Amino acid sequence: MPKKKTGARKKAENRREREKQIRASRANIDLAKHPCNASMECDKCQRRQKNRAFCYFCNSVQKLPICAQCGKTKCMMKSSDCVIKHAGVYSTGLAMVGAICDFCEAWVCHGRKCLSTHACICPLADAECIECERSVWDHGGRMFACSFCHNFLCEDDQFEHQASCQVLEAETFKCVSCNRLGQHSCLRCKACFCDDHVRSKVFKQEKGKEPPCPKCGHETQQTKDLSMSTRSLKFGRQTGGEDADGASGYDAYWKNLSSSKAGDAGDRDDEYDEYEAEDDDEDDDGGGKDSDTETTDVFSNLSLGRTYASGYAHYEEPED
């Protein structure tokens, strides 16, 4: 029989578990909350942008630089980690900085830990927008990660991309390798896989997680948990061949559309000519007039007496 855990032992185990979770959460900071991707307002032009060493619009240096690793604006010298010693003096401004990151274009403080580790673990090292293909140096906004495919997005394309991210490249939800329904979806490849074909010999599945995509290795998700939709072809692009002129066969589509309109116009002209010919035949035919005279002759001898339609009214009745 194992020994019964005491209250102190339970508290110690719970504390160690919490500390472990805190350390893991520190390593996995959300991209939008990372100091190198923080929002900054320029002191000179008053334009809001990503945390930078120099303003993207006016190239002015900020009065209070923010460290891209630890996020501090003042070094209080509580430890001996500083490369530049300033005993008893709090350093701010340019006296606090030690380098500029080549990836996120932000200041790094003169702490030994920040200087030695930030360049290796900078979250914006390979940040390039999946939509417009712009990096940090090509625009002044912040960078974000798509909540579905986890690709980098700039501030201009984040909402538009996420609204259309859950769209498959196929017209059905079937597995790309067989005809069965795909139960696992990869939001980077935009493809579905069944339980058999989602297994890969290259990418190994971690315990307690969804199987990785056999194509790219990205973690898949259950199709039933997503609002997935299939691809829909618009503007008749499927009618144009690969050798068609214009973008994606649009030229062939407009040619077909113009020819169909011309054909409809020709059919309408033919119908109009037929109607005119029928009207001319009716005008030339005298049988219509004869039929009208025959009907009038039939009702000419019919006497209905004095009626209101013939001009008679009850107040005009003669007195005896």
C-alpha cells in the first residue's frame, strides 16, 4: 500500500505544477502580446505603429524605447545582468538600449540575457504576410497570426484572410487520397484526410494531440469542429482553358458571354420580325371585317325594350 499523501506534500506538488505551467506559458507568448510586436505611438508624428527603434514614417528616435525581449522602458539595476554598469542610477532612453534587432527592427536593452537570447528566439524572424508577402521592414503595422492556419498576417489583411481561411481547395469534403469522408482537415494545405491516410511515416504524432498533416506536418483539426466550406467557382472561370488569354481564363469567359448575348439579340430580332409579319397578314386579310359585320347584323334585330343603356331612366317615365 502506498503511503497516504499529507497536506504539505499535496501543496508542494500543486505548486510545482503551477510553476511548470507558468514557465511553459512564458515560452509560448501570444504574438500580439509580445514586446517586439507591441503598439507604439511616435512622439513626433503621432502615428500608431509597431514597436520600432526608428519611426517608420518620419524616422525619428523615440524618447522611451521599449525592449523587444523583456518589454521594460527603465533599467533599475536590480541584478548584475547589465552589460553597462550604472550603480545606483536608473537608466532610461538611449542609455538603456544595447542593440537593434535585425528581424523586428526594435531596441534590445543592455541586459546580458536579452542581448544573447532575443535574436535566436525573435518571433518575427521569418514573419512575412501570407496574403501580401510583406515583411516587417516593408510596412509599419503590427504582425498577427491566423487563428486557423497559424500563418503570419499583416494588420491590413488579418480580418479578410481569417474570414476566408476555412475554405477547402476541393469541391467536396472527401479525402484527397480516397473516396471516403475526410474527418481531419489541414488548414494550411486546405485538404481533408480520412483516419487511414492522415497517418504519416515522416511526421510523428505526439501523445494527446491531433495527428499532423501528411503533406506539411501542421497539426490537423477535426472537420466537424470547424466551419469548413468547399471551393466555389465564380465568373465562369472553369469554362476557360489553361491556354486562354487573360487571368485564369477570364478572356474566354467574356468572349462566351458576348457571343451568347449576340445570339440572344439575334433570336429576339427574329421573333420580332415574325410578330410584324403576322400583324401585316392580319391587316391585309379582309375576313376580319366581314366577321365584324356579320355579328352586328345578328344583334341588330334584337329588341331589349327601354333600358338605362339606351338612354331611358325611371324618372323619365311618362305620366298617365
